Amino acid sequence: MSRGVHAFHPFVLFLYYVGAAALVMLYKHPVFLLVGAIIFILFNYQLDKGKALKNWFKMLIILTGFFLLINPLINHRGTHILFYFHHNPIMLEAVIQGLILALSIFTLIVLFASYNHVITADKFLFLFAKWLPQWALLTMLSMRFVPLLRRRLKEIEVVQKGKGLSVIEGKLKERAKNGILLVQILLTWSLEDAIQTADSMAARGYGVKKRSKYTPYKLKGKDLLAIIYILALFTIALFGWWLGDGVLSIYPILETMSIQGREWFYLFLYFIYLSSPLLIEGREGIRWHFWKRSM
């Protein structure tokens, strides 16, 4: 039996992720983005103890560090000079802009780290297979092959390392030669698997006539309430962004980063919207805890 966010209709979950990604991209304020990042980190920890997030850890560090460093080095607009680096001024405005870019990328990656855990392959196909069957199937195959190719490449590397072939040790020419061999084996393996899959689909009559399917997902009363809830919060939050709240103005005059006046209201809405699955999972965890104690 599905519990927590998994008990909701796939359309509700997909609608939440679309709205959450839109709000993260629209609200360009360090405080808003930091709140969103903390919420999504906690949500990932609730789902799988942060296992999916660990796979993105290196990319998170590289991308956030890149934007934090590169923007102050190439952007010299502004009026607040912090110091000089090789005769180039490092501006406070550029540092803050780099921080906002880094937090935006960080928050989006952390958000989508939980996406595959919440919206599984069958839910994704259920949503889009009826309207865009070829696109949905191609997207799912592409998403499946990324981790599959990584796993196969590790297996091939282990086998080849046992034969004395390595892409880490040795001369550059030898490592390049071994790397090309690994990729060649990987492509051959993948093509053979694709041919077997195509033969299997043809043997089962795929594409001969209209496909029938079993749809275990039906919109319930709580799903309709959740859709109204998501659309209402998102609309109000979007109106706040249109008013200019939640967006830190950097040029031509640098605003203070403190939250003031009406922004507190939209920060609260922003928090409520993004933390909805976190609160749902937390409620289920508390109910499960007391249920076990009562047994």
C-alpha cells in the first residue's frame, strides 16, 4: 500500500515538481533559495536517507563552486569593490550574483534528485504515453540508459583491470587506448542489448494494433483538493514574483538581502508550497511511529 506522497495521483506529483522548479527559477533571492535547498535536502533524506543525493554530490560541488568563482572573475559591474585580484576589481554585486546562480543550480539539482524516486517510470509513462507515446517511450529509455551505461562501464572497467588494462595508471597513450577499448566494449554490449529488446518487442506484437494498458491510478477526492491547493499557492506566489518580491535587485542599486515587509508573506507561501511533500512524509512517519508503539 502506498503511503505519503506516493499515495497521490502522478499528475499531482508532476504538477508539484513543475511548480517547484518554476518558483526556484523565478525567486532570485539568497534567503528564498537557501530555504528551498534546505527543504529539498530534508525531503531527499526522508525518501531514501539521501542515497540519490550522494550520487549528485560531486556535480553539486563542481557546479556551485564554478558559479561562485567564475562570476566575480568575469563580471566587474557594480559600485562596491571588495578587493583587487590581478589588477581586476572583485565586486560585491558580482559575488552576490554568483551566490544566487550557485544556489539556484544547487536547489534545482537537489529537487530533481528526488524526482526519480517520486515519479517512477510507470507513473511517467502513465502521464504521457497516451498523448505523446513515442516521446514518452524515448524519454524513459534515455533516462534508463544513463544509469545503466554507468553501471555497465564500471563492470567492464573491473574486468579489464583484472587483465592489467587501466585508464587511471600508466602512460597517457596507454590510458587513452584502454579508454577507447572500454567505450568500444560498452557500445557493443549496448547495441546487442538494443537488438535483443527490439526482437522481443516484435515477437510480442508491439505496434501491430492499438495498445491496451492497465491504469492503476485514478483521481480521488484528495487528489482534486491537492491540485486546487497547488494551483492556488502557485498562483499567489507567482503574483508576488510579478510584484517584485523575492527577487534581489543587484543593478543598478544593490538592495539589502534582509527580508522586509510583504516579502515575509511570500516567503511563508514559498515555504508552505515547497515543504508540502516534506510535511506529508513527516506526518506519515509520525503515524507509523505511534502505530508501531501501539502494536
